[in-house]
Amino acid sequence: MLRREAEQKAIEILGIKIENIEFNQKESQQILININQDQLKIILREVYFDLLKIFDYYMDDTSDNLMFYSIWLIGTYFHKSFSSYPYLFLNAMRGSGKSRLLKLISELGGGKYTSSITEPIIFRTSGLICIDELEGIGSKDKSSLRELLNASYKKGMTIMRAIKKKDMEGDNMKIEEFECFRPIAMANIWGMDEVLGDRCITRILEKSNNELKTKRIENFDSPIIKITKNKLFSVVSVGVDGEKKMQLWNKYIDDIHLYTNYTNYTNYTNYTLSDKELAFYKKINETNIFGRNLELLFPLFIISDMIGEDVFECMINLANKLNEEKKDTEYQESYDVLLYKYISGLNALESFRPIRLIFNEFREYSGYEAEWFNERWLGKALKRLNLVIGKRRLAKGIEISLNIAKAKEKIKIFECSR
């Protein structure tokens, strides 16, 4: 019923029937140029249901994943309204449809699909980019690309390059600055580097035996895809006031923890949150999601709420699942967490230990065999985690004293958050 109502209202606004009709981006912009926020919500709802239908037609996937792809894709059109936007990472075995899904996302998002990527492509182009077969991203030879990707999920990161240009005085070096912030979808078989993975929302694709879907050809030149894209291109100009919603979120948190009524030091000192805004922020707060996970999910909360309260509720439920998945992954796989676990189990009566012995024991404990995993990495990790309380150099090598009590306290944080 909701789908039919949304479709009918959208048809009334557009003045067209969506069946058997194609119109270009310029025409659709003229049709939708004067829409208001209420009309925007109706059109986004229409687009959302069409995206669900499109993804379900080509992919044999879970309802949670189909919902997430649809919300994330809509958000890519409005990503500049947010201070950060999560990467989408598809992890799957060969033949699971990750390439098909990336191509479809690229087509629907007006982006580019590639299986070969370099740093200049990231910062010299703009818009959605879908990167397939991103294997070995944690390797040493891809460190520059990895560092760029680590930063490009958030607004404000720029790359500066010196370019030789001719002018009246001859050849001169000019500084050009490039904005790196953009929506990115990635896929591979072997998994993601830990730091880059922390910027992603990961979805797992399973191999399908549904012949109805696996035998469909990747023909994305269909009327419904073209119309869906045109609608999205058209409503981008209406925009999403993501900055205001994020500031009001901070206001809500400040009011809960610092103030008894709605006044604080932000630009919205005299702004009183409406009942609807209070309900929106309360539901997000009740998820108990914080830190980078909240930063990544917040734009999707805003987009889903614009589509409808029912979709927002579904996104809240999915966010709780995603948050638990990240906690479990962090607890099981994070280098730092494993290091905390290892050190917390050491005998506190032993004061100084040879760092080589610590490394060999931790290597056996963790099972790490990567090229970068060596005594130097361990020394930096221990220093970063502030777990070294003493150090001495002997003829047989360096020995250190570890803060085992601190490691035990830190590991409790991760265990309690699971």
C-alpha cells in the first residue's frame, strides 16, 4: 500500500507515468527544480522502492543487504552534504556476484567502475567510484594508495601537487589542490586492511544457486534504471542539510549530558528541538553506537529518515547488527586488541622480558606471518598503546617491562562492549 501511494504521489508531482517513458537529466531537472522537502521525501521513497526492486532483480542477496545498498546509493548523491561518508566494502568468494553488484551500483550512481586504480585517479576525478579486485591493499607497494583511501572518506582531506605551467615569464611551478572526499565502493576476495576496513561498512556476498538470477545477463540499459538515475540527479540540487542535523545531534548530546534545557554554545543556542527531532535523535542515541561507527552510520540515518519512518526503523535495526559485527571483528582480529589480550595474560611477577621473546610468543599467539610483522612493528605498537613502563639494553639485547595491569583494564573495555 505504501509503495502504491508513494508511486502515485510521485507521478502526480512529476506529471508523468514511470512506465515506458525515458527522459534525460536536463528535462528531469526542469520538472523537479521547484520541489520542496515534502515532495523530495516522496520522490526519494519512490526511488528507494525502485532500487530495492532493481537490486533484487539482479542479485540473490539478503533483505538487509538490499535495503543497505539502496540507502547507501541514494546517499552517494548527497554525500557532499555530510562531513564524512562510509565506504562500501563487498567481501566474497569468486563467483558470488560482487563484480555484477559493483557494476550495477556504478551504473545507478552515475559513477565509474574499474579494477585498476592509482592515487591520481582518486584525487583527479570526482563522484562515485567502484573498485573491483582490490587485492593486496595491505601490501607495502600500495601504501600510498592505502593512505589516500584511509583519508578520502572524510571531508577536508586535500592533495597538493606542483604542476609545471607556462606563462609570460616561461615555465613556472604552480600548486594545484585536489579534494579527495568521495563515495567509494570496493570489493575483493581476501579481505580488507584493518585501518581501511575501519572506514568501511562491510557486506558479505554468498555464492548463489538461484538460476533465475545467475542466468540473467548484466544488461543495465533498462528504462527503470534510467528513470531512477534521472530522478536522483534531479533532486540533488534540493540537497540535504546534513551539517545542521549533525550540529543538532551534538546539541542533543550536550543537552543530555551537560544541560537541563535546550541551550548551549552552538549556532543553535535559541533553537528548540521539535518532538520529531527529539524522537529521531533519541532512537540513534539508544543504539549506543559511538565513535567512528556512528560517524559512518549517521549519514545513512539521515537518508533513511528522509525516505520514511519505517525505513529509518529498519536502518536502526540494521545499524545495531552492523555495530555488533564490527565489535566482534575488532575483538577477534584487531592487532591492538590481540596485543592487549596477550599481554594481559602474562605473569605480572616477571619484570623485564627480552623483546625478541615477546615478539616470538606473540607471533605464535596471533598467528601473524605478514611481511610487516616484525620486532620493529611490535616496538611501535607497544609504544603507541603506552604499555612500556621500563626499558634496558643488555649485552644479549633489549628488555622491556610491560604494564600488564593496564592491558587487563583495556581488554575489559572490548570484552564488555561485545
